[in-house]
Amino acid sequence: MTKKRKKMRISKGKLMKDNGATGIGEPSIYHALIVIFLEFFAWGLLTNPMLTVLDDTFKEHTFLMNGLVQGVKGILSFLSAPLLGALSDVWGRKSFLLLTVFFTCMPIPLMRVSAWWFFAMLSVSGTFAVTFSIIFAYVADITDESERSSAYGLVSATFAASLITSPALGTYLGNVYGDNVVVFLATAVALCDVLFILVAVPESLPEKVRPASWGAAISWEQADPFNSLRKVGQDFTVLMLCIAVFLSYLPEAGQYSCIFLYLRIVGQFTEQQVPAYIAVVGVLSVLTQTILLGILIRTMGHKHTIMLALVCEMLELMWYGFASHQWMMWVAGIIASVCSINYPAISALVSRSSSADKQGVVQGMITGIRGLCNGLGPCLFGVIFYFFDVNLDIKSKEDTGKGNDTAPNSHSVMPGPPFVFGAFLVIVALLFAYFIQSSDSGSRSSDPAHSSQLSPRSVEGSKPLLADVETGHGGNVTLVDEDNP
């Protein structure tokens, strides 16, 4: 088995060399980890400068405007993710890694040039904000099914690791040298990431598993995000899984958009305590995604690991919603580090059940749903905060003498209403996750109504997830024979 796998990787290297692709060594997970780390490390440096620019640009309704910007970015990500994923299945991963990282990081230097241009480009960059989708497809190309769960855990853990030191480093440099130095450093890190992809990252997708060569046409069905959702609806298990993703990530996206301000206002954290909090939660997230995730999947299976992560997310949101003291925020953060295994567990379950030439499509589908949540989540939290008359503007924290009538009441029974609402959404997601058909046990349901196409590729005769379809006259759907189209 080892010799066979080694031979396969060597043949990939020869193939890429013959095709003129650049890169250092054979494709490995370390290439993907470096790409993810550098991109999000650059954005982590801008944690405090971003809040400052938001408050200076939109002096009123700072939080709502942040939700609007993130909303546009998320919706664009949802619309573009299937197309970019499908194109990467045809043209390879490297070129699209270069494209997504470059355009996602392009707004960074504009922060000190023009705030309006920065927010405009930040919104538009959502069209290419699908780096995770391409990275997961890259990892799927070079790993076996038995390794994929741990590999996805490493990718998510690397994302958490990039946020361990970058917010604290950005805050320190901003206090000592000013925000201009922080923006310059973030721009330099982003450029290093682009150069690393261009020079060091080899192509991971062999020519033999691509459905077509360069220049092949992409059908509208592959590019239409709503068509992907319609395909999902035709499969019971995939439908349950995607609904669970939507309901669980919607409050998570809203939480990410306001957690820094929420810790400052409700948790009474200082400017230095917030980066320390993020660092501790990040370290715990790295440990859970690299060690605990593999143990849980081996002992409990993918389905029960996802359900455990959803239970932890529900508890975390409840703690944030009812917490009014710092120690309660710390408990919520510890629980949050455990529920961070949810996304890699879901991605591993989907990936192990789809064909090699569809990895970009299926990961693009999941990333698209998350992108839609990235748009709706911040807006949802902003509206609920506004409806409950909770002002999270930075000025309300700094103006201690004037902010008593706008800052949240520390003695309130429910200081964070959006978090409590999000917890109820996760409970519903948990109910849908219960009906996910587990593919770990090897037993399949005999009921055709509940049989799923989400089956391991090793099962003979199984159809790949999101197989290309052609709609004939009368609305009948027929599968396309890829060997004889």
C-alpha cells in the first residue's frame, strides 16, 4: 500500500513537471498550511486597525455598517464559490489559489489610502473569498480517505494558529509605531503569500483525473449556486447536512463579526486582554482540531462528531448570551475551541464521499453556504442588537461618563440577545444532523426514500456527489456518462 501510494505521488510529480508547472517538491499538506496561515495572519494583524477605521468612517451605526460590508462580501462569496470550485476541478488548484489569495488580500493597503475605497474593495473581494474551498480540494487531491479528516483538522487548526499571535502583535505595533506600520506589515505578509504560491506551491490535481483539458467549457449548472442547492435537495443526507451547516454557521458568522467589540463592552475586557483571549482560545482550538478531532472521528464516527460539535456550539452561544462577567466569557471561549471541529468534520464527511474530480465542486458548495452565512450572520446580529437597543460602538466604551445610557447593562438577564437566538438555531441544526445517514458503519438503509448518494467512493456502483446532470424535455433528469458523454 505504501509503495503503491509513493509510486502514485512520484507519477504526479513527473506529470506536473512535463506540464511545465512550477513548484518546490511534490504537493503536500504543508504547502496548503502555509498558504492559509499567511493569509489569515495578515488579516489578524488588522484586528484593531479595522475597528478604528470602521469607527472613524461610520461614526454612527458602526456595527450595522460592518454587518452591511460583511454581508455584501458573503453574498458574493456564495455566488462565486461553485464556479471557482468547478473551474479548479478543470484547470487545477494552483492558479485559483493564486487568484483567491491575491484578490482577497488586495484591499489591505487601501486601508491607509482611502477608507471608502477600502470598504468598497473589501466587499467586492468576496467574489474571490473562497480560499478554504480551494485548499480543501487541494488537500483532498493528495490524501487518502483515512487521512483526510486529520488533514482538514490541520488546515482549520492552522487558521486558528494564525490568530493566536497576530491580533496581539498588531495591537502592540499599533500602540508603539502606529497603524501605518501594521498595515504595511500585513501587506508584506500578503505579498509573501502570493509569492509563495507562485514559486513554491506545486499543482496537486493530476491531468488524468480532470474531466477536460485547459479551455474546456464549464456548464451553467456547475456555475449556478442555486442549481447546486437544487441538486442538494435531491439527496436526503446531503440536504440534512447542508441545512445543518447553514443553521450552525449563521450564528457563528455573526459571532465572529462582533466578538471583539462584545468582549470590550459586555465582558469589560481591556484592549490588551482581547488579543490574549483570542490567543488562548486559538491555542485550544489548535489542540482540539489536531488531536481531539482525530480521536473523536475514530471512536465516534463523522456523524456523532458533528453532533457533539453542535452541542458545544449551542452551549457556547448560551454562555455568551447570558454572560455578564469575564470568567463566564472565558468558559464560553473554552467551549468554543471544542466546537471548532465542526467544519473540518463536515468537510471530511463530504469529501470522503465524493469522486476525485468533484472535490472542488462539493467544497465550493459548502464554502458557498458558509459565504452566504458570512453575509446574513453579521446583518442578523446587527439587527437584533439594534432591535434590543444594544449599542456596541467603540465610543460607548471609551466615553465612560457618557456611555451609561447606551452601553449594555451588566446586570441584564440577557446581555447578548443575538447569541441566545443563535443557540436556538443550532438546536434546530442538531435535529437535522440527527438524520444524517452515517457512512462510517458500512450499513446502508434499505429504504429508497432515505438512501443517500453520499456514499464512499469505494462502494461499487455508487454515484459521485453532485454528478453532472442534463435536463431533458419534460424536466426529466438523467445522469451523464463521463466516459462516453
